Amino acid sequence: MTVSAHIIGGGALGGAELFYIRLVNALQARGCPVLAINVADSQVSARLQPETTQVHVAMRGIWDWWSRWRIGAILREQQPDIVQTYLGRATRLTHLTPGRRPVHVARLGGYYDPRRYRHAHAWIANSPGIRDHLIRHGFPSERIFHISNFVAPCHPSPATDLQRLHRELALPDDALIVTTVGRLHPVKGFDDLLEAFAAVPDHIHDRPVHLIIVGDGPQAVGLKRHTEQLGIARRVHWPGWRDDPGCFQELADLCVCSSRQEGLGNVILEAWARQRAVLSTAAPGLQEVIADREDGWLTPIGDPPALAAAMERLLRDEALRCELAANGHRTLLARHGEKVIVDAYLELYDRLLKT
């Protein structure tokens, strides 16, 4: 049976870290031996199943030579067949001899500088666009493999938990709620979203319309100031960074992704897992996941008027939202289900070990 080691240097729960947790736990549940190498006392480490073998390495940066030596020593001692690294730090700190075991597979979930990843033996791109990105930079196409992410369907949260969030944000009981999740960074297009939200009526079907932006980042102060300039500050809520932003998606009547670029868009899968309708920009990565007008609604990148028009239409049409949500949930199960993706990883590991 293939033994795989999975290495990640981040401790906070971003998209890559959450997928690392899901995949390691899923492999463990399938009875596939896993060695998890991560940072001690991190949120990542705490969320792995208790039976998972973990080894902790500081990984303080890409020039942390002690951590690079330590990772090599651990791998020589444990002798896994496959070593899978996530993000630039873990990948840069992992250097293995090509042509023999273990095989080093670097997983990319974004359009990163490929120089950080070139020394790996093979690459996993979680979207066709990222695969094309690597090929454009001279990576061998026969060693690049597209495997999407998975998100398990979610059981509804207790009504008391959702009521508590309502009270925490001081939301009106009858509010129509739009939720978005992400790092407050220019690539996420939250300035476009605010411009669009300002153009949506403040009441639809006599219900007040409110926006929840879950996340934190370098644009936090500027975006909050922008809401004041647009006159929508009282209708926009900022719960900050949360370990489980999906609860806020459950509050939503509509989930929106305004990104200008995404690797895959885990927030789309998370919304589908909670059976919520999705409105998104047609950014690279997102348009590869969503079938427009079937399981989601796409608008052009950087076009607040188009985003506003689509938002208003979907908020006015509950039946349409329900149809998109149901179709999105079916897409999740068919193309981004746990069994489908874990099978793809195991098949890839076998293939790499035979070449």
C-alpha cells in the first residue's frame, strides 16, 4: 500500500491548509498510511484525526536551513513512497533526488511564481488554468496532473447557532443576506463588490438587504472606509477572520465571489456544500468550475454594474436561487466529491510510482 507524506508550512486556515486537512483525513479514513508534516500547535495540526502520524517542523521561511535538513531527515527515516507539498514554503524546503523514491509531488492551488516549484518531480494543479500556467512556463505537460478539490456536503448548523450569528451581527430578522468570504486583498475584487452592492436597492420585496464580508487582510481599513463613502456602512457587516466561515454562508440567501483571479475557488464548493446559490465573476478558475446559468451565475470580471444587476435579479427570484443551489449541490457531488477526488489522488500515486 502506498505511503504518502504531506507537508505544509502554514498554520492559519486558508484554502490550501483546509484542503490539506481534508485530504489527509480522507486518506487516513480510507486506510491509506499518511505521514503529516506540519507546524506544531497550529490550527492545521489540531484538525487532523488523532490517529494520524504527525511530525512537527518549524518551517519559519524558505531559507530555514534547519527545517530543510529536518524534513530530509524525517523522510529518510520514514521512507514514504510519495511526498506531497503544499504552497511555496513547504515545497522550497523539500528537495528530493529525482528518479527514485520518494516521488516529490507539488500541489498548486493558485497562479504562483513557478520557480518555487520547478525542482519537484511532478505537479498537481487544482484547475485546468493552473495546469496551463505551468505549461506556459516550460513545465513538462506529461508530469502535470489536474485534480480538483473536494468539499463534503454539510449537515445544517443548529438553528440556535445561526440565531446567535444573527444577533452578533445585529441583522434584521427578515433580512435578505448576501455573504462573501475571502482575504481582504485586491485580487478578491471586494471594492467591485461594494460598488455593486451600493447599486442594489436597500429593500427587495420589503426585506432589508445586507452584506456580510467574512475575512481579514491588508485592505480591511480601506474597504470599510469605502462603505462609508458609498453610504452603505450600516448594511455591511465585518465579522473578521473566522475558522468556519461556512456558518455565515448558511445565513445567506446568496453567496457571491467577486474575485479577479482564483485557482479554483473553494468558496464556491463550500457554498454548494451548504446548498446555497452562487453568483461569481467569470475569473480564471471560477469559470472552469461553474456552468453559467446552470449551477451558478457568472458576470464579467471588474464590472460592478453587471454584478449589481445579477445580484438584484437573484435576490428577487427565490425559485431561481433554489434551482441554482440544487444544481450546484449536484455538481459538487459529481465532480468534487470526496470519493472522486481521493480516488484520483490514489490513482495518480500509483501511476507515478510505476514510471
